[in-house]
Amino acid sequence: MTKKDVKGDKIVADFLKFIGGEVYSLIKTLAYPEKPISLPYATLKELLLNHVKCTSFECRERAKFHKMIRQNDQKVSEFILELQKQAAKRNFMIDFMCN
């Protein structure tokens, strides 16, 4: 082991100690079957950022869909088409399972 490896291991150990139980549990799930302590810091960071990025996108699309309102000057057929376009972008099974 080099000095750089020891420093990297210390960063990972400190990071895992600092984040707390709830986030550690999430990282453990995301990193499965590997153990979080065996992964480099860059990999742990990437796992968390990718998870947050996907979650934010899904939430934004869900909110956009639920906020859709037909405008007074908009034809019903046009509004239905917009609803269908938004529905095609979303996975309604996720909402169904979450509720």
C-alpha cells in the first residue's frame, strides 16, 4: 500500500462516518454487492449524485404533469394531446407503487 492509498482509505472512512446512518444505508443499497468501505471516494460520490439526479428529474416531471391546466383559449383536443405527451414521458407504475 502506498501513502496515497492510505490517504484515500482514510477519506472514505471519514466520509462514511460523517454521512450518518440513513445515507449510509442508501449507499449500501446503491453499492450492492460491494461494501461501501471497499469503494473509492469518487465511486461513492458518483453513486450518490446519480441517485439524486434521477430522483430530481422524476419529481420535476411529476410536478409538471400534475400542474397542467387547460387554458381558456386552448381546445380540449389540444389539451388532451399535451396530457398524453406528458404521460408518455412518465412511468405511472412508479406513482402507483409509491402510493
